[in-house]
Amino acid sequence: LLESDVALETAEKICNDLKENLVGREVKKKEIEKIIKETIKKSLEEILDQGEIDLAKEIKKKKPYLILFLGFNGSGKTTTIARLAHFLKKRGFTINMAAADTWRAAAIDQLEKHAKTLGVPLIKHKYGADAAAVVFDAMKHAQARGIDVVLADTAGRSHTNVNLMEELKKICRVNKPDLKILVVDSLTGNDAVEQAKAFEEAVGIDAVILTKMDVNEKGGAALSVTHTIKKPILYIGVGQEYDDLEKFDPKKIIKNLLE
Ligand code: GDP
């Protein structure tokens, strides 16, 4: 498990489950391997099964539906927003984007580029502006034009940064997002757990999108993050193109981990 980048805490839980399920149990010698594998598989399934969210169904319940994207810089947040915009557009939803990472001028520019390519309106303020106000304006813009979904970027300096967490709390207080998605880089190993904990404690997470799964197919981060915050993984990022967003398949991860 550790070789597959599963966080230590999570690997320990799986080992303890295995112990609990096996100690004192009488099994035939030739079945030992099979039983151990089955028990590990069951434990992995339990961790990864955090329910599902049918995004299209959820979005239809409320208009405009606000999705807030959270995560560390470099995790793939901007790319993920663009990919989800593309995905939702293909399914007939109308969208706008809120450039609420006002800490980096480059973040606003990057999102704007995607918005232009995808033909989606972008709501932005000046660099350094109040992030909560940007999201608020994007919601007003969507209400006025009957837009279905608002996709809001947020800042992602170090998750230990208190100001950042305060800013995220304010965005949530003012705008009451319908869905808070944490974007996690699947290559970050143990740090993914720390990030998940910090964002969950500060604002609460509803779902996770794991990026860069094309680079790391083992998917230990999937296990660590779901075990830590007990929230479902909605999609995975599998490349740098707009279509590189896939539905999360726990079976595939389990197969990779047990191979
Ligand atoms: P942000 O700082 O969180 O907004 O991160 P970006 O969206 O700018 O992504 C950081 C880098 O990771 C960029 O070079 C992206 O092209 C790359 N990236 C994002 N998602 C994926 C993915 O699923 N697979 C791969 N291979 N690269 C990705």
C-alpha cells in the first residue's frame, strides 16, 4: 500500500481491519491467500464507497447552482474547472465562471483563456479584489441571464495559511455554495491527506476530483483522501485536454492496488 502512495494512517487502518477480520478465524491452509485478498478488497471497497453524486441531477434542482473549487495551487484546479465547464456544456447546461483566485493575476488570466476557448462568460474583478464579491457578482450575472451553473475558482496558497482559510469561509458565508469540490493532485502522497483535512475542517468538502491520474494509475491518493474525509470522488483528471475527465471507478483503483 505504501508503495502505491497510500498514506501511512490509511494503510494502518487497512492492516488493522485485516487483523480484526482474520485473527482467531479458522481457515483452510490452501485458502489463506484467497481469504486475505478478499478481506483487503472488502476493506478497500468500504473506504472508497462514499456514495455517489449525480451532478446533472443536482444541478437541475437549483438555478443558478454554485460549485466552488478548492485546492492547493498546482493541484489542477483551473484545468479542472475548464474541463467541467466543457463537460457540462456538452450536456446542455449554461455556465459562467468566477475568477475568485484574486491573489494571483496569472490565475485570472489562465481562467480567462479557458473561458474564451470554451465560449463561457467569465466574471472577474481586479487582482487583489474581494473573492467573495467576485462569486457574488457571478451569481447575480447568472441569475439575470438564466444561467444554470456558476463555476468558481478560489485561491490555493498553502493550506496551512490562516488567511486563505478565512477568505474561503467568507466566500461560503456570503454565497452559500451548493457543492464544494476539493481538487487534489494524485501525485502528492501524504500531503493529499493534510490538504483534505485542512479544507474539510475550514469549510467542509462535498466531493473530490483527483487530477493527474494518467501519471499515477495506482491511485493511493484516492484511498487516503476518501478515508480521511469520507467524501466521494466525483471524477478523475487523466490528461491535459478538455476531454480528459473521467468518472471515478473504484473497481479500477482496487484492481491496480492489488496487482
Ligand atoms: P491550479 O494551480 O490548481 O489551477 O493548477 P492548473 O490547473 O494550472 O494545473 C497545474 C498543471 O497540472 C498544469 O500544467 C496542468 O496542465 C496540469 N494538469 C492538470 N490536471 C492534469 C491531469 O489530469 N493530468 C496531467 N497529466 N496534468 C494535469
